[in-house]
Amino acid sequence: MLLAYNIIRREASQAAVAFGRSPSDIRFKPVAHYIAVQLIVMAAANPI
């Protein structure tokens, strides 16, 4: 759980910096939800 939390926070921090925002401006729950949805979408995609 702690590893997943740290990975999600790192991704949120990198996204914040990329868009000129403070990492503390990015909330955890929406980021976790976005990543979960993207994993589902990638799992459903057809491999080439």
C-alpha cells in the first residue's frame, strides 16, 4: 500500500511541475482514480 501511495504521489508531483503548479495543489484521490481508469483502459486494449 505504501509503495502504491508513493508512486501515485510521485506521478502527481511530476504532473504538477509539468503544468507549473505546486505538488501540494494536486489531490490524491482524483489522481488515484485517473491512474486506475488508465490501467483498465490499457488492459482492454488490443496488443499489436
